[in-house]
Amino acid sequence: MAFKVFIPARYASSRFPGKPLIDLAGKTMIQRVYEQAQKSRADAVYVATDDDRIREAVQAFGGEAIMTRADHETGTDRIREAATAVGLAADDIVVNVQGDEPLMPSQAINQVALGIHGQVRMSTLKEPLMDMTDVMNPNVVKVVADADDVALYFSRAPVPWSRDDFGDEALGTLPATAWFRHLGVYAYTVGMLEHYVSWPTSQLEQLEKLEQLRVLANGEKIRVLTCDAEIPPGIDAPEDVPRTLARLGAEGEPT
């Protein structure tokens, strides 16, 4: 299946300014994300950015950067502009790999692209939640899907809710076999992106602060596949850097 990878990257960040250009064992983070994407079956890899410093860094290691507007509220909006700039058709598939995921496995990128078929124009990934602390953590997004792996709902709440088992005494003792963490890598058709940016923000999206709920609120389907590869945590804040460096290992490559 043919697809292209777009990596949204902006310099400004309230929690970690300049994050795409931090050094990770001799390479910038954006270079590491780009190189991981190149290991996939993608036809092309692009960085979509609004900052000349990021563009220059990408070009310095031989990558391709597309300049976008600075006023985009989401990475999805930025990718849509970049996909239009390179002239993609409505049925072309693009994969959104976040610019703070330097350890993103190529298998996951390939797998999410395979979720686009039939009437489903958007796909993402999930993994089993094995810790009840994560199930109850609002920063861990949960997803519930139907028998065809199509999303029913995404939530920060512990869905599904175990009516008979959840309680102060039971919490922490239940096996986390019914809960899945949503993994933030997406594939879409360009036509799906065009529709997405035309829709107003939905009430559910505003409540949960989850962009993907705008898609469900407008009657579109999202396929959610159980990821075949482990996706290590990304870098949200400076304190996450040592964890990533440890995963890179002594050779500076993912372990």
C-alpha cells in the first residue's frame, strides 16, 4: 500500500521550547523521527513546520521540509496544508508521525497505513493496558472498539466501566484485560483531512480535549488496530529525555 509520512514540528512549546532540535546522542530529535519514518514502506517523508530553524536542520541532514502557516491549532491542520502543498490526491494516504516520537517503530507506521480500506478513511493504533493505575489515569487515553476494530469512543475516563468490580476496595486488583490505550499515530486519506478541517470543534472534543472525537461526532469511522510493535514513550517535557537516551543505548540507536 502506497502512503506518505508527514511529521508536524513546531519550535514554540509551552512545556519544552525548541523540542524538535534537542540533541539525542548526536542527532536532533527531528532527525531521529525522520530516520525512523524512512525505515517504513513510505514513498516519501516530509517534515511540516512553521519555523526556519527546523527547516534548516531538516535540510542539513538531507530531509525534506515543507513550510506551513504559524497559526495552526493542531498538527492535523498543519499536515493538511502540507499535503495540499505537495499536490496529493483525495484518495492518497498520509501517516501522521508526531515530531516528539524519536523511537517510533517502522512496523507501527506500516501497520496504521494498512488500516485504511473500504469505507474507513482514518486509522490509528491501540495496545492493551496492563496496569489499573493507567486505566484510571486521565492522561492515558482509552479507546473502545467494535468487533470490526472500528472505534466506538475515545476517552480519558476508564472506559469501559466495570459496574460490578470498580470500587475503592477492588481498584488496583483487577486484571487490566478489557482496556486499551490509544496510541497517537494516525493514517488518513487526504480527502478525510479536508473534511476534518472543515468541521467545527465538537462538544465531545471540547470536553475530553481529544481531536479524534470530532471525527466520530461527524459520523466517520476510525479503524483501531492492536499494534504489533511496542511504541516507547515520546518526549513531552525535558524530564523525559534521559528515558529516551537510555533506550537509544550506547550505539545511539533504538534498542
